[in-house]
Amino acid sequence: MATSFFALFSIGQITAQTPATVTLVKAARLLDPRTGNVLSPAAVLIENGKIKEVGPPSQVQVHAPAGVKIIDLGSATLLPGLIDSHTHLLLNVNVPAEAEMTRYGFFQPALLLAVAAKSPAERVLLGAQMAHEDLESGFTTVRNLGHSGIDGDAALRDAINAGRVPGPRILASARKLTPPGGYFAALNPAVADPIVREEFLEVASSDEGRRAVDANFFYKVDVIKVVIDDDGAGITAPVLAAIVEEAHRAHKKVAVHAGTTIAIQIAIDGGADSIEHGNDVTDEQLKLMRDKGIFFDITPTFWNGFLNKVYEGTIVMSPELKTRMGAIKGRRHPANVSFVQRIMKSGAKFAVGSDMCWFVPGKTRGEATAMIFAALHDDAGMPPLDVIRSVTTNAAEMLGWQDRVGAVEPGKFADLVAVAGDPIADVTELERIRFVMKGGQVVRNDFASH
Ligand SMILES: [Zn+2]
């Protein structure tokens, strides 16, 4: 018994180590999102999980040792691994039915079911599945902004880093800092407390804000997520400033959920590092964000008729709801076009996050997340190169990880993806990622069988 246990333990040790191998990846094209330049043909030399050299194969091959492992992707286009800067791996919830939504709102029924009907352990195992599915679709780094069942995202991050389960690099935030009640303000107070506490850290003062940051530090979070109320009555600018000060002391960034103009102003005044969603942002606020270097994290989750696509696979909608929920497929939505144009014209830094937490019939989590590319381009008119920057170079900078991910450059992690076609000509190529490498390890290679 002792012997077999020891044998298993040894195998685990070996597989958890990164083998000291050298790999050469070759492809017809390599797109640099920062410049838009294409290197053709291209080779990437990888040593111990990191990129050592990038250039034409004739040049790079000279520096490859004898016996180097060669991965030839033929006519494919290589890109940096994709980054989803706003996701919720530990939620995979059904869009509420029409009658339920009318009575309880859009998010609360789903969230309540996820927290009250599942244990934190079940949720982290769900998160492991979502993480694996994201990685299979080319998302090699994700920032998980809350809904973590206390510390589920931090535990998942550590399990992935230890090689126990497959998944992207995760920046974990553990519990969201919210005003008292969190998203459950309408919940019966007699039963609300433990439900609220699993999901949120309630903050009503600067001291509570600092304590909440420290509580999350216990789980070694990578980022702090704060929610500002739409009416600005909950967490105020001075309270947010205290939270930011405490987080920055430990060199952690603060991502702030803010939708309304009032909430966005609190986020700006309180010193947020990024503003999530930002739906009602004014041009004046965009200028302030540019001047202060605050990132705009665009979340196009529901654009491009997303909810109609989800509903069509599940329940019958009234004609009224159908009109309310859906943009018509393939037609640009003027409000989304002007939203994206205003952000891009302002000079404020921006990235994109999926905010994916929904179960989409017939799609894996990765495939559901990849719906953002068509949403940004087809529905909002964002040029393909900017779409790609939003999930590579720009996102890496927003996360503070520009030294390790987001570009195919020497010294960075060897996180690469490849598509068959040209993503600048057709950005939906990103929905069809055929090669994924994370840290020099091949996760997926659909080109290999051809
Ligand atoms: Zn979110």
C-alpha cells in the first residue's frame, strides 16, 4: 500500500515539472498585434516554457540545438495567446425565464441558485471545467473578477499552476467588495447572511474596505474587484480610495465595476486601475480616464443578439422580450458603434473582457467567450487589429502582466495560438483557434493530423 502510494506520488512530481526541452514552432505567418506587422514565414524558439527567439526560420533555426522538437503549423497564422480580462469561471448560469426575470431581475435568480444550491467545492470543480474549455479555445490567461465561492478562483489558479488540472493562467480576485448586501439586497434578511458572505465582502466604510482587501490577501489574490452601486450610495470615492491605497501597498490593481455616470465618477475619483463595463461613460470622463491612465474594460457580452441566441436554444420568448433583448444578427447597432468609437477616439486605454458567466446551449465556455469577437467587430465596428489588441497587448498591460504575456517576444511565456486563415481579414477566425500552446506545452493542435 505504502509502495503504490509512493509510486503515484513520484509520477505526480514528474508530470508537474516543466521538462527542460527546446521547441521550434514554425508557421507561414506571425501577427504582431502591437504593430500590426506580419512576419512571414515565422519561427519561434522556445526554451523551458519561455520564448527565446522570434524571427524568420532561416535565422532562428541556426540557434536551435540538435534534436530540437519542431512543430510545423504550415500555412497557419500565429498570434499571442488570448487574454480574457473579465470572466467568471465559477458561474455557468441559465438566463432566467421571462416571468422570473420580470419578478426578480436579470442576474439575481441565477446567482442565488448558484450560491445557495451549490457548495463552494462544487463550484470550483465547475470552474475547472470552464477553465479547461477556455484554454481549448485559445484563452491562455484570464482575469477572474469574483463570484468565486470565497476563494475558489485562487484555489483553481494554484491547482493549474501546480499542473494538477489544465487551464489558463488565472488572476484571481476571490470575493468582490460590495456595499452591504452585495447583489442580494432583495434577499430575505433572515437567511441572507451566509449566502452574501460566500460571494461578497461587505464594505460600508474605509476601515471595512481595508479589512476586506486584507481578507482577500489571505488567499493571495492577484487583483481586487470592487462594485460601485448605480446610484453611488454604497461605496463612495473616499472609501474606494482607501481600498485602492491598501491594494496598491501590496502592488495589486483594483478593478471597479461601474455602469452609470455617477458610479464611473466614483471609480475615477477613487483611483480605480480599470473600470469594468462603463456603459454610461461621458466624453469628459473618458478624458479623465486617459489623463489618469485608467483602463476601460469593454464587456460586449450581450451585443450582437447574444441573449436571443441563448433563448432560442431554451425557451419561448414573447415578441416584446425578443425585441428588447436582441439586436438583429449581422446588423451594426448604432449605440454600440458610437460607444466603441468614443472610447477609441478619446485616447483612453482599453481592453475587452467577456464577463462570461452564462450557459450557452451548444457551446463550450471557450466558444461562448469567443462570441465577443463578432460582437466587437460585426455589431460595434471595432477594426480587427484593435479587437486582437484588446485581448493581447492591451489586456496584458491592463493586468500589469505586460512583462510575461500578450506578445510573442523573447522573455515572455510561450503562450501561442494559431488560426488557419487571416484574422485581420476575418476576425471570426478567432472563434476557430486550431493550435494552443501554454508555457511551451501544446494544449491543442488540429494542424497535426493533416
Ligand atoms: Zn462581471
